[in-house]
Amino acid sequence: MKEQKTMILIINCGSSSLKYQLYNPDLTEVAAKGLIARIGESGSYTEHQAGQMRARECRPVADHKAAFDVMVGNLMHSDLAVVDDARAITAIGHRAVHGGDVFMDSTLVTDTVLEELHACARFAPLHNPCNIAGIEECRRRFPGVPNVVVFDTAFHQSVPREAHVYALPYELYSECGIRRYGFHGTSCRYVSKAAADILNRPLEDLDMVICHLGNGVTLDAVKQGRSVDTSIGFGTFCGIPMGTRSGDFDPAIIFHLVKERGMSLEEVEALCYEKSGLLGISGFSNDMREVVEQAEAGDDRCALAVDIFVYQIKKTIGAYAAAMDGLDALVFTAGIGENSKEIRSRVCAGLGVLGVRIDERLNSMVRNGYPNISAANASVATLVVPTDEERMIALDTFRLVSGETRVPPPIAALEPTYAERV
Ligand code: ADP
């Protein structure tokens, strides 16, 4: 009989998509991964990858239950199947957006945990219900297999009161849970540990600012391994301007728009989440690559969108260095952080006052595996570290299911070229 492999399945169940990854047991390799997109919409499609082989298919996917059927088919019954049957899956890790102030860490799923997760849905009405649906579907399909849930908010539960309580009437905080929660915590946790590995220093010795710059943007102050301030707050549109989200602005503008311009609250909400940020300023695109290209071609509003983005990031780095009483490392990650040498260069220019100086030659060689782009005379290390939220979820799942702590292998060990530089 063929030897049955045992695998850890990672699920990211969103409102219209289901993403999955299947890890081998020692978490060094992704055996397969895939995406079911546009669930319940026209133009649904599925992508599945196993090793170097990829398959893409357009097919109707009516709902999340149908999406799970597709995932199981891809993993177990397709030409690119990697396991024989459901018994191969020994643990399942799930991403959940909001854990409120209840969950300080990832946790094994129980009925009580699910109830708490339902309660937290009042803070993330678009996301948590889908995350819960994914967990419930897995409990039905893989009975007896432990499920672990990993929260985007949990890493930021260490942010101290003076940084997470808003100066509103205190009862809103104590009775209604209105406070700064933060997001992208799974990414920031993974990247901060990976950065310490690259620097070959204990995480507990380092004060860092993580710049998670993707469609969503988080700047996170990580002092000795703990998040102590973070740019996203109660909702997900504040902090640094994002693809379509505004970032911080004076809330008096909301009253003005409602009272003087006759906008409904729903219209203002859509404006803040969907029509602002890079898209709102540029009037052209929410995609940084396109905005930068258009700015270089002479478009003034695209140039302004990039200027605002860079300025707000710089200002926040300075604020976080002050909040932490120092800065040892500045870390760029996610789509823009990992890929745009221009944005990295512009953010770092002028931060010499903090000890940040980058080597432009190394900055342009990141793609060749040079994560440390600091200049020789820098006192702050500037790094570019690819984020991997799924891997962080897999590590937590392994830890909680086995009771064994498995630290991520140093990035240097995974990417031989990194070792040359560090
Ligand atoms: P998400 O938050 O959806 O996971 P990503 O982390 O994939 O987002 O980041 C998407 C962003 O990264 C987009 O704005 C995209 O334009 C930007 N990006 C990707 N490559 C580049 C590049 N070479 N230069 C500038 N921006 C880039």
C-alpha cells in the first residue's frame, strides 16, 4: 500500500474567495496551494498548483460549500492531487480577521471559541462570518481533525493602553470595546521574527518598525518582539493611505459631508474604504505600480498620491522610533515593500537623522536575494523580508496541535543567497 502522507491544511476563507495551502509535516515545503475566486459571482475560477505544475479552470462556484468541494477535488482527486484522501490531513489552520480583545494568541477551535468568534464579528462584519463559515465547513468535512484559528488582531494585543485607547468617553472603551485593534498582525509577527533571524540577533534585543505595504498598509512598532503601536485602528481604513482606503484624516470631514453635502453614512463609508487612498488622489488606479509609472510619465495627481504615501510612512516611522526610544531595524514587506525600490528609497531618504541609510545598489538587488540593504555607515539595519502569513499560520497550527514550539527556520536557511550578505 502507498505510504499515506500527513499534511497541515491552511485555509483563508474570504467573502468571495477561498485560498488554501497544504504543508508537509515539517513545514519546509508547500505541497500544493490554490485559490477559488469570485465565489457566488459571475466569472468564478479556480487555480491549483502542485510543485511546478499549475492548473486554472473557469467554472461556476455557487457558494462556499461548492468552493470546498472544488478544493477537496483539487487536492485529492485531480490530475494534480497530492494526497489520497482526507485522512492525510492531520490539522487545519485558519486565518481569522478579528479576535477582539478576547484572543491574545492563536487557539485551538472549540465550541466556546466559535461563540467568541461570532461575538467578535460585530467588529469585522464583512470578514469574520466568512472565516467562521470556513471553520465550520472544515469541522463537518474533516471530523476529528483539530482546527486552529490565527487572528490578525492578536499580535497587537500587547499595544499598551496609552496607544490603544482613544481619547473618547472612557465607557466607549470599557463597555463597547471601541479601541485600536490593528490588523496584519500575522504578517508583522512573521516578518519581525524573520528579520531577527536575518540579523542573527535575538528578537528580544531589537526595536523595529515593520512597514507592511500592500493593498492594505500597516506600520507596526515592534519592541523586543512585542507590538507596541500600530497604524490601523478600530476599522481598517485609518493610518497610512492604502490602495482605496483613505488612511487618517480629520473626522470632522465626515460631519461636513453628511451635514453640508447631504451624503448618507453609507456613502461616506464607501468613500473612505473604496474611493480614497491611491485611487482617490490619483483618480487613476489603486495599484501602486501603475500610479508610480503614471507619475513618472508626468501625471501630477499620481505624483501627489505617491508623495502623500511616502510622507505618511516617514512621519510614522519617526513617531514609532520616538515611541520605542530607539530603532534598530526598519523592515519592508508585502507587495509594495518587497517590490518597489523607488518607494523604499524615497521612504528612507531623510531618515538619516534616525540612523537609517540604505545602499542604493543593494536596494536594487533585493530580487537577487539581498535582504539587508543598509549602507555601511547606517546605525539602523534596513531589511526587505518577504511576508508569509500562511507559513505563520502553519507554524501556530503545528505548535498548538503538537504542543511543540517550532520556530520558523531562519530565512537565511531557506534562501541560500540571503546567507551571502548576512
Ligand atoms: P494585498 O494586500 O492584496 O495582499 P499585496 O501585498 O499583493 O497586496 O500588494 C499589492 C500592491 O503591491 C499593489 O499596489 C501593487 O501595485 C504593489 N506592487 C507590486 N509590485 C510592485 C512594484 N514592482 N512596484 C510598485 N508596487 C508594486
